[in-house]
Amino acid sequence: MSNTEWPLWEVFTQKRQGAPHEHAGSLHAPDKEMALQNARDVYSRRNEAISIWVVPSASIVASTPEDVGSFFDPANDKLYRHPNFYKTPGVVLD
């Protein structure tokens, strides 16, 4: 990162109480306070959210497509972990 570039932040918004936070986008900001204010201005300017999370992109750890075999193998051989034999209730959002 050059001295003229601010860190990248990932923005998550919650649309209504009880709903999950969903990824809304990314933005650059010098610190967490400015990231939160910028996220509010960009991703909730029309009251689309009731809650906002900002997370430094550098702090996110994720699996890669190459990990699909070794990383997810233990779950794939246990059918009881998947709802194949029973129905799961759907999420009702007002």
C-alpha cells in the first residue's frame, strides 16, 4: 500500500431487525470511524439499513477454490449434516 492509498474496508448491512448482515460493498477510508461514516453515506443513504459493520479487508480470511477437496472433505462424508432427510423451516422476513 502506498502512502497515498487508504486501506480497503468491507461493508456489511442489516436491512431489518433479525435479518442477517449481508455484504454491501467495499470502500477506502483512513480509519474505522471514517469507514463507518462513509459506509453510512454510501450504503444507507436511503435508509436501506438499520445496522452497518465495517471490517478491514486485510483481516478477512477465506478458503480458496483450490481448498474445496481437502478443506471440505470431512463434512461431505457425513450425510446427517445435510438436511436431505427432513425439511428445514424457511426464514420468514417481514
